[in-house]
Amino acid sequence: MNLISLEEALQSRTREVREKFKTHLSASFANIQILLNFDRQFIRGEGTKLWDLDGNEYLDFVGGYGSVNLGHNHPRLLEALRRVEQVPKIVQVSLQQLPAALAHNLAQVAPGQLTRCFFCNSGAEAVEGALKIARAATGRPGFISCERGFHGKTFGALSVSGRAKYKTPYEPLLPGCTLIPFGDLEALENALKTRDAAAFIVEPIQGEGGVILPPPGYLRAARELCARYGTLFIADEVQTGLGRTGALFGCEPEGVEPDILCLSKALGGGMVPVGAYLTTEEIWKKAYGSFDTSLLHTSTFGGYWSNTLACAAALTALQVTLEENLPARARENGAYFLEGLNRLKGAYPLLKDVRGRGLMIGIELADQGKGLLSKLSTGISERVAGDFGQVSSLVAVELLNNYRVLTVYTLNNPAVIRLQPPLTVTREELDYVLESLEQILSRRKSFLGTATAGVGGILRTRKRS
């Protein structure tokens, strides 16, 4: 037996990490990361910046898919975690202080009458809990969700998500799930008319779908339709929540008050996994309001209790978000960034579209002709690399390798690069990314040829080995 200590792990170099990933985690994932030169060892983070083993500085425009709203290692979060060092971290047979305080605070800031809270560890778990309480409260079996929507990869969450790639290997999934086009009120009403749906679950902005905004008024009209047909409205705010879109919650601009709201990602301040769903007193009582039903849905690390570290981080993250006025900063800097990106869109055909709100932004790269990457890399990149073989990945590789900016594509629409920096990002940092993108876009032909040839060469080498 040869166990690795924490200190030894922290001292591991790139070659050791690569081999352990290949042996004990996923060799395919590791090879793709190595191929794209994404397998850097980051050893320090502060705000929007990361540093690797060699001391190189990077800008993080992935932001933990929206988890790192406050930036890396916010000093107040670090202090909060130190403050609870001696407090027991997990005690189920008690009524602990921090879960009670966090539930209270979330109820204070949530839209509408969302006064009941359930804790968990992730966005997918929050969605699972939301689906279960919707069924329990309504007695209905079905769910309605949107094409290209993303709600997680556990069975229930996957059942209401919208990309076949992630669903097909696990079918049959949860029965009674209906997919409709995002933004289509007629399709929603047709699905609601059967009165079989316990809930309609929707993201205020589709994140993994490619940062797709709904038509103006869609969320409010959808909420009204759900009320008319007795179907609960679930707002999945796992990615949009807590300031990302320029409001504390993505459903707020239309004045939508959901029946159930799902949170995670930024709730943990980018440090500790934590999630939650909130619902109304009426729905809670129908589902879990008696002694007999109060423990129908719990988990070791969630329910009416939660890990002390998670609660300390979430309490502080919410407070910092409000006190530093991060939603307003996201709104103002997001408008500035979008203006600059739209200017690039007007000048460079490779940039097909720019979409977003606040600092939840996606840029879609133009289709350069079916099979472009396959042709340029001798038919290997698309077949082997899959989604990583998109032009978007080549742009992301260029941003990382030549400009030290971290980006990545959206899961349900790989043609789109997400730009989701911490909400603390500065104008200077936004300008740097705009300048970097312009340099890449301005040399489109040479960039695509060089980048794709490099990818193809590495892939051919790996195939032979």
C-alpha cells in the first residue's frame, strides 16, 4: 500500500498528475485535456486570477461555470471558514445554528413567498428535490422542460434536460417528461392542457444551451399559464442566481415569483459545494408538512441540516454579494463587455453571434463548413475529440495558450464559448479579453489552419501510440 499524503499531493508535478488521472480517473478526459494543453497545474487563485506551477498568471473567464461569482479565495470567505474551525461540521440529531440562519436569509432575499428551504450539495440535487416535492404536492406524475435546457446529470435532472447525448446511454429515464422549444408559449400551453404535469422547470436564461435568452415576457406568461393549469413553476437558478445576470435572481426582471427555486454554484462562494431549493409554505405543507412525511426526502449532508462549512460559506457569500453590490456590477460591466463583443461581431464573420445578460455571456463561432476540422486534421479531430473538435475549442485553446485566458464551450451547444468571469472582474480585464479575441479573429485563416493542424498532429500521434 502506497498512500499519498496531502502535502505530497500538493507537491505533485504535471507528469504524475497526468498518469494518475489516466489510471484512476478518466484516460479519455485526461488525453483531451493534455491534447488541448488544458492540463495546467494551478496552485494559487485570487479574484479573477490564477497562477500555475511556473508562476504564469491567467484570467479565469470560466468562473466555475458561475460558481466563482465572488472571485477565487475571497478574504471574507476564508475568514468565515476559519471562524468555524472548532464547530462540529455534521450533526444531524440537533437543530444547528447555521442552517437555521442560512434558511432565514435565503427566505429574506428570494422572490415571492418562498419561505421554506431544503439544503443539498449540488444543483442537480436541488433539481431532484424540486421535482420530488412537485410530485408530492400535486399528485401529478409528469414534467415539462425545454429543449437544450440543462438541469444536471442525475436521473431525474437528466430526464428533464434537453440534449440526447447525455440522456440516450441511460434510457429509459423518468417517464412522463415532455420537452418543448424554449420560448414557445403555444407549445407550453399544449403540454399543460393534459393537466398531467406536476411542474414546468425552466432556466431564466439557458446556460449550457448556449446562453439563450427567452423572448421578452416569456417567463411571466409561462408562469401565468402554469398557474392556470395547476402546474408548479420551477425556476432553475443554479447558474443564473445570486447576481450573475445583473439581478440577484434571473427571474426578477419580469417580476416572476416561482413556486420553487433551485440554487447552487455561487451559493458556496466558489469554495464549498452547497445547494438548496426554496418553496412556499403551502407547497411544503402539502408534501412534507406532517410528522409522517417530514423525513421523506433527506440526505446525510442535506435536508434540514447541512455541513457547517457549507453554511458558513453560503451565509458569507450572500452577504458579500449584497454588500459589494455584485448584481449591479455584473449589470454594468456586462453591458460594457457586450458592447465590445458586438463591435467585434460586426467586424469579424467568424464571430456569428453574441448573447447574454449581465456577466452571463456566450459567443457563438460561425460554422466554417461541415467537416472543416476533419479536413484540416486528416479526418481525425472530429471523430476522436467529439465536442472538443469544434472551432470554439480552437479559439479557447488559442486564448489559453497565447493569451492566458481560461474559457470553455457550453455543454449543450459546443459552438458557443461561455464568458462568465467572477462578478468582481475589472474593466481593464474585460478590455484585455476583448483585445485578445480581436487579435485571434483578425487572423482567422492563419489561426484556424495552424491551430487545427496542431490538433490533428497531436491526435495522429496519440492514435499511433
